[in-house]
Amino acid sequence: SVFGAHCGCRIPEDSCGLCEGGADIAHHDRVVNYDGMALTCELIASSYFLQSSGDSECIGKEWYAYNCGCPPVEDPCIFCPNDVTIPKPDFVLDPIQFLDSSPTCSEYS
């Protein structure tokens, strides 16, 4: 549950965490859409601590990590696996999808 960490649920030893290496988010009070609910990044980040790193919920957290202000990772996944560079680095991503930010492909990668 998104609220489990605030209710005292036990955190698994192999906790997923929203930011890599257990880093803190920069935008604690930012509100984002989480599964149809408007939640703060603080709540979303705490919910990821309840997931084990191998859980399906832990996969695909990059959008939340980016929008909640996680520090960049040293070895990020390959954004365009079939290209050496991003073909359209200056393309602005849909602002509705990214709420109050409209990053370019280069910024999001």
C-alpha cells in the first residue's frame, strides 16, 4: 500500500526505494498522479521502500524518480538501446504526461 510506510509496515531488507542507493528526493511536496490518485512525492517515495527490489512495482519507477527529484544515477539504463545517440534530443515530451514539467528527450534520458 502507498500508505503502509506511514502506518509502520516493515521495510524489506532488499527494499526497492525510489531513488538509487537510498538517496533522498528533492521535491517532497510535489503532487503527481500515482495510479489515479494525486499524491505527494513523499508518500510515493515511502511506498517504494515497502517493495522488494525484485517486485514488479519496483520496475518502472523512473518516471516518479525523475519527477520527484532523485539524483541522477551513475550507470543509468540505455535510453535508446538501438541508437548510439538520441535521434531527437530536443523533442519536448508531453507536458500533460509529466504534469508541471516538460523535459526534452535529452533531459529525461
